[in-house]
Amino acid sequence: MRLRLSEERLATTLRSIGDAVIATDEQGKVTMINPVAENLTGWPLAEARGQTLEDVFRIVNEQTRVPVESPVTKVLREGGIVGLANHTVLIHKAGHETPIEDSGAPICDEAGAITGVVLVFRDATEERAARNALQLADRRKDEFLATLAHELRNPLAPIRQAAALAAHPNTTPDKVRWSLAVIERQTEHMARLLDDLLDVSRITRGRLEVRRSPVALRSILDAAAETARPVIDAGKHTLTVNLPDEPIVLDVDALRISQVLGNLLTNAAKYTSQPGTIRLTADREGDGIAIRVADNGIGIAPEDLPRIFDMFAQVKPTLDRKEGGLGIGLALSRALVELHGGTLEGRSEGLGKGSDFTVRLRTAPADSQIHT
């Protein structure tokens, strides 16, 4: 009577705790399973009792898919408390999976002999997702620092060579002018990299301000095309521009929106094989404007599309790194557009099928005075 009462109290206690609990006998047959464990395994107590733990508690390695050794086997072999590896997932009776953390401990009689095993486990989905996110962020940080060092080092070699050539006493005036042009061009490249980094830092800290004023859409597009023209011409690409017939005025920071469109045009030129076609179009959409940059270049894989605007994200083919860059161009461009209350979206039908990026902004009131 006292033994049965003690067992009932234990069962009541185990049913009331927040963790999942399964108890087995010394053969590994299930003797008790609490409601939390029932939910995670899909096995009600009436069906689980008498089953082997391997049938009820099916666990595999999340990465290799190899079955993980039963905690009962480990406890009976080692005689103490054991835990599972960090990448263990529990397979529900219906087939879906749950990342878990667990530990097993022996149940001993008064003589110290093992009479069973108690297994305590919990749903570790959120914890594991947070850990994976931290690991991914750490990898991206390392990749970014390596890329930054590479990108800043690249211009140094031609700058050194040009400086040495210009300083040589036998260098002709033409070679001196050529050397100075190389130094200026590479210095401007480094300055753009640092400007992008500063812009990202300001946006992250909420310190970047946009200076809006009414400006003609055509002047913004002309400035963007001028910025990207050297890369477009180097790739022997054709750039076509189509705008609405009527003048369109935007209330934006002209420098920032030109920066965004210049970046999109430059990306299109970089990731399109020679010679390619790049289209810059603008169409009215209600009280706004949709500006599209489309190309017939390398395209984007469907699985990579959701990540192309992530800071420092790297996809294959790499959008921001194949031809150099820090992997921040698209993230910075989207942030600048969103500071204007607009949106930036990317689309692609897949690898080899080109890309299409669309900036949507509201137009300025019809009576706005254009600033030149």
C-alpha cells in the first residue's frame, strides 16, 4: 500500500514538472512518460508503457542523420548521469523533428543496483536557433574582416608601383601623369569603401540623415548612369533607359538615391557577361514611381534570394564579392531607400537568367519647386 502510494506521488510529481520525463526498467522498457514527453514524442502513456525506449524516444544527429545511442544503454554501461550531444533531434511519432537537450540518470534500489533509468529532456528549438544565429554572425564577421583587409590591400600595390615610378629620376612626364592618375583612381576606390563602411555605421546607430528636396527623376538617373558608366563600358554592355514622357519630381536626397541606383547599375554590369544588356526603366505606380534595373547576367539562385540584402551575406554566385566588394552594397542600398519611406526588392528566375531590382518611391507634390 505504501509502495503504491509512493509511486502515485512520484508519477503525479513527474506529470507536473515542465520538462519531459521518461522512466524505464533495467531492460530499457518504458514504465512512465509524463504529458510533456507525450507531446514531444507523440506517444501516450498507454501506448508507450512496455515499449523499448528506442521505439518511443527516436533520436538522430541533426547533421549526419545517424541514429544516436540510447541514453538507457549509456547509463547502464557507464552507471552514472549522461547527456546527449548538442546536435541531437527527437523524431516525433508523426515524423516531425524537435531539437532537444537531455540527460539520463540511473534509478537504483537500496542495495545500489540499477533498476531503471530516468530520462529528462526539453525542447531546445529556440536555444539552438539562437546559438546557430550567433555562430553564423561570428562566421560572417570573420569573413567580412578578411574581405575588408583584402579590399583595402588591393589598391596598395598599384599605388606603391605608381609612386615608385613617379619618383624615379628617369620617368618621363607622360609616365608621371599616368602614375598620378593611377594613384588618384585607387585612392578614390579606397575612399568609396570607407564611405560605405561609415554609412553602414551611421545607419546602424540611427545617425544617418537624408536631406530631402524636390528633384527631377531624370537628373537622378543621369547621375547614377554616370557613376556606373566606366564599369558598363568596360564590360561592353548596352544600357537602355526608358522614362515616362512627363517630367517626374521626387522628394528625396538626390545624392543618396543616385548612390543606390548607381550601385544597382554597377552590380548589373559586374555580374553580366560581355557583352550584355542592362535596362533602366521608370514607371508610374499610383502616387509613386517604380525604378527598375534589369540585366541578362548570371542571375540568383532561388534559395539565395531571401538573403541577398543581408549585411555581409555571401551567396553563390556572390553578388557583392565576385568582382570585389565588402558584401554591404545591397544592404546599404535597401537601408537608404527605406530611410526615404520606399522599398527595394530583387527578383530572378534563377542562375543564368538575369536579375531585376526595383526601387519604389513616392513622387513629390505636383506644385513642388525643383532644386537644381
